[in-house]
Amino acid sequence: MTNKEMAHQAATKIGFVAALDQSGGSTPKALKAYGVEENEYSNDDEMFALVHEMRTRIIKSPAFNGEKVIGAILFERTMDGQIDGMPTAKYLWEKRGVVPFLKIDKGLADEKDGVQLMKPNPGLDALLERAVANGVYGTKMRSVVNAANEAGIAAVVAQQFEVGKQILSHGLMPIIEPEVTITIADKAEAEAILRTEITKQLDALPDDLQVMLKLSLPSEANFYKPLIDHPRVQRVVALSGGYSREDANAKLASNTGMIASFSRATLEGLSAKQSDDEFDATLSATIDCICEASKAG
């Protein structure tokens, strides 16, 4: 199988992209939700080993396959790890039929102008080279918008596309994620500015390049349809952003052409204490309902 097949699946297949990319800061919270308390590990290595076990259990579950799970976003340590003696990204594609993506940002800078840009990432080229060598198809990087501030949002989008071009130069597909915080009072206004700024950047891309977008579920249904239909966009995926899975699915289903890329909502209900049968049944039901919401939109 080739990247052309991955590209076809990422662009056209019905389903969703699972976000399994919790990093250092969010890992303890993800483990706690999974039923693993902080007193069950004593250092980062033990913590990351436990989260790799969790992700391995998810990936190896019978329901987690390319029939409904189009792709999966991995944390760097997960990419560097193995499943049954195979590199994780290779296992995902060859054994599960799931397109591998890699989270490549190094976290968020302090807030300025109502937004948080990505921190500098001087080792990015080396990381992208490793991603290519590991058979990764694309990447994901996150910024945050906390206010409808034109200067701030323009800076976020400009940075995302600047790094996106660097990613494209390595032959990888960038998922550009300027997350709008769902609880802000001026969310709809922020989304309007964001759509305008993203459109400007898309219009400036060469005709032979595309990116993917990962966006918060909009306040107005189908607000991002012009971006979904833009020729420089391969796919638009939605983050759950703090909504419950039920609420996120309902909102997603009202947005035509948008599919899910949920993290916490994908893990909701899973527990380290579950038997394999209970775990697999819970994950299967989760995958089914998220896939249905992605289809409905």
C-alpha cells in the first residue's frame, strides 16, 4: 500500500479520525479518566508506558479498524513505540487499515491578543524526517483562540500555514488546528474572523497543494461549509472541544461534510479495569455512534 491509498482514504472514506495524541500535560488527565490514578506511576517513563498500553489496547481492539476509523493521530512517543514488535504507525496501516498521523507541536505559548500560538519548534524538520521514515501520512498541530481578536486570530492562522508549508515540503499532509474555545462569549464572532483568515491562506496556496483542517464545532451549523468545499482542502474534521460525546455527535451531525476527530469523546467510557469483552464492546459502540454522526453531516 502506498501514500496514494492513504490519501484516498483520508480524503474520501466515510468514518472519523481518532485522536490518540494526548501529550505530557494532558496524559495524567487521560489516564485518570481511564481509571489509572497518579499514585500508580512514579515518573514520566512509567506514565508514558501506561498510556502506551492504553493506546495499544484501543488500536488492537477488533472494532478499531479502517472500516470506520479512517485515521489515528499519534503522540511522538507512541510513534516511536511498537505494537507486537512493529512500529506503531506501520502496525496501524498494515494491520488495522488506519491512516497514521502525528502530533508535531510542542504545546502552547502564553496568551497574547486573545490567542495562544504554538511554541517554537526548532527540531521540527528532524521530527518530520522521522515521521516519513515511520510511514506516517500526515501531522497535526494545535493553537487556541480565546477571543474574537482580529490580530490574534490572524497571527494564529498565519503561523499554522507557515508551519503547514514546512510540513508539506516533507511530503506530509498537515492538519491545521486553530481551536476556538467553546465556552467564550464571542465564539461566533471568533469563528467568523477565523473563517476569513483561513480562506485568505487557502487562496494563496499553490493549486497542487492541499491541507486538512481541524476545527471546533461551529456555533452556526454548516458555517465552515465554504472551507469544506475549498479546492485546497482535503478534509475538514471536528474536535469535540469539551462537549460530551452525545452533544458533540449531535452538533457534528448538523454540519454537512464535516467528520469527527475526537480525543476525549473517543475515550469516554473506557476503563483499565474493564474486561477485554467489556472494553471492546464499549469502544465498538463509541466508534459506531461517532461514525454515524460523521455520516449524518
